[in-house]
Amino acid sequence: MLFNTFISDLDDGIKCTLMKFADDTKLNGEGDTSEGRAILQEDLDRLEEWANKNLMKFSKDKCKVLHLEKHNPGVQHRLGSTWLESSSV
């Protein structure tokens, strides 16, 4: 209960879909337009700001970007200063 209360404001200001599980967070956004990619990056920046404000850290080595669809441009995103790896699965 305390943990849920602590992370209850994690999705404040987030425009994409944010899913929170026990120790897992997933951000889902559409990156098929430059506007969609910008919104996704802004949300990643908001998550990093939240982590810094709350003295928390994301396991950035475990963070991956999943590019769906055959013609996806595969744009890179970053969490803080760390560029996130792409994953095919």
C-alpha cells in the first residue's frame, strides 16, 4: 500500500499510456509521426525528472524500445542522458 501511494504521481503529466506493475513500468506511445515521437521523448523526460525528484533510479540497462510494424523508422530515444537500446521482442 505504501509503495502504491509513493508512485501514485508517477503518471502526472504523462500523455502516452503508462502501465505500472510491481517493479515494472511500461510507456506506450505511437512513434509513427514526428509529433508522436516528440511526445514519447517528453514523457521519458518527465519520468526521469520524477525519478530524480523522488531520489529513485530506473534500471536503464533494462530499458528497451520496442519498434513495431515493418516500416517503423526505429528512432532512438533516451532516458536522461542514456540512449535506450532497441529490442525486436
